[in-house]
Amino acid sequence: MFFGAFTHTIDAKGRTALPAKLREALAADGEPRLTLVRNQNSRSILCLPPALWARVLAKVSSVSPFDGAANRNVLKLAATAHAVEFDGSGRVLVPPDLRTYAGLVKDVVWAGMGSHLLLFDKATFEAEVEQEIPAEQRWDPLAEPG
């Protein structure tokens, strides 16, 4: 599980270090890599561990090639996916298309989201965190479903 927000830098080649605490969480699950994709909900990058990406792929593979709406979603997801591994310094190389999409230039934030991570430009992250959630969209994580 991934929790916390960690500010790092990204260099001109697109390399940024995954914080040690988050690397340790991946290693504990035996998952030493991530799949990076465009986040459809914000100007950030979804960073999915292999087990979660496998679930996404299973869903994607079940989509009919004749389902236009589903295929538009698959296109935005699968066409932007990049599997990345860590170098000896614990860095990942964020591909140029994803850096451009998320506006990653210098300061970035890795945000733990429980099952996955998000990678933000620092200013975008701060704006997202400060944005008020409308009352009807707030949820109680301890409420019983129903």
C-alpha cells in the first residue's frame, strides 16, 4: 500500500527518483517496476504496480472491438502506457509524452493512493489538494456499502 506525498525533482532527461518508502512498498510485494499511463481524472500520471496493471489488461482484453465508447477509453489508456523499471539509483525514466501531458518540468510530487501512485507537477498537486470537494462527492471510507 502506498501512502504519503513526496516532493522530488525530474531532470532534463525525464528521470525522477521514486522515494525509498514507496520503492520498499513495491519491493515488499515483489513488484520492482511500474506501468505509467495518463490519468484521465487529472493532469497527472497513474503509476500502476504490475498486479494492478494485470487487472487493467484483463479488462481491456475483454472489450469488443465494435464497442466504440469502450475503445475510446482503451485508446486513452493502452496507447499511453509505458512499462518502466528502476535504475541503480531508484529512478524511473518518464517518457516525453507523459511528461508533456502532466507538465512535468522540475519539481514533481509522488502521491500514494493506496493501491497505486500518482505523479504530479508540484503546482498541479498543490492545486488539486487545495480544491474543495463538493459535499455530494465526499465519501466516508468507513461507511458500510449499501
